[in-house]
Amino acid sequence: MNPETIRNQHSQLENRIAQKYKEQGYEVWIEPDAVPFDLSGYRPDLVVKKSDHEGYIIEIKSQSSKQITIDRYKEIAEIVAKHSGWRFLLITGDDEFPINSSNRTNFLSWEQILQKRKTVDQLIALGDQDSAFLVLWIILEVLLRKQAEKVSIPIERFGPVSLIKHIYSQGEISIEQYNLAMNLSEIRNQLVHGFQTVELNQENLLQITQLVDQLIGLWSPIES
């Protein structure tokens, strides 16, 4: 892909995102000359402001999230996180999440996560392995996204596979947990898309249960 095509794709994505925020009442600056606070020389693609004390610093990448190196943006996210009411967002061309002002707080609470975990035991007792697996996968994704947000890794909006890869590359999960999550993602995809060839067995269910319980034990601020 030639440089002009890349620039055009980036500009189009940038303008679409800017327009969506404007429609929700935000003030938007595209490639601003000034930023609300010192970002160590970094210049974002967008500054999106709800008020003087609330808004988003946004980097836009037209390529897939799988191709992005996170390290530099983690540094920026950590700077932004020091300013109450502000968030750093990394938005990619394959971003799956709607752009709206509720994205800041729409993750399940820890109480809701633990309640869903109890629901899994009930589903297993009823013999509904498929539903139990999918609820566990929901919990797993939420855990990874919450942890990414907590440690200022700006990937909580990424799709599942990119999320797993980047959170592993930042040292938040082990190589064993990474490999297991990637294998389980294949089963999740088959279940969600209704493939008849899906091979969900007791071992798979045990694996995802153990992985979820490990991460709850590591990251939950409350007793499960």
C-alpha cells in the first residue's frame, strides 16, 4: 500500500471518529497544535473535550490492532492517567467498539463478575456446557480489559485476539496463560458462529474455568 493511500485512510478514519464525538456534544480538535497538558512532545491525532476537566487524548491507527506496538502509547497513557477526568484512547481501523461517552465506565463491576462466575457453576450443574463456556469467556474478556485499563495499557477497546496478544506482551499474563487463552479463543469463535465442528469437552471447560479463577485471584480487589 503506497504512502498516499495510507494517509487517505488515516484521514478518513480520523474525520469519521471526530464527527462521532462532535455529534455527542464534545469539542474536537484534529491534529491540535496545543494539548491540555504536557505530553512530553507527543502530538495526538485528536483532543476530544467534554469540559476543561474531562476528555480524551486520542491516537488513531488505520491499520489492524494486531500490527501496533503498544510500548510508546503505554507511556502516554500513564501520563494522561495522572490527570483526573482524562483518558488516552488508541483507536484502530478494526476497532469493534462503538464510540460513545459511556465507554469510560461500561465494564462489569467486580461484584457482577463474581456473580457471573457463580452462574457458571449453575450452568455446569444443569449440563449446559456451551453456555457455561461462553459466560466464562465473557468474564475472561472483561478481566483482561479491566486490567488493561487499570495499568494504563490503551488496548481495552481492541478485539479479543489483539487484546490477549498485547496484554501478554506487556507482561500482565504468563506464556502459559497466553497460549491457553489463544487456544480457547478458537473454541469461542466456533461456538459464537455456530460451527457444527466445535469440539468443546470437559477439559476445555476446566481450562477456561481455571484461567478465569486464576485471573480473578490475581486482580480482584474483593474476596470471591
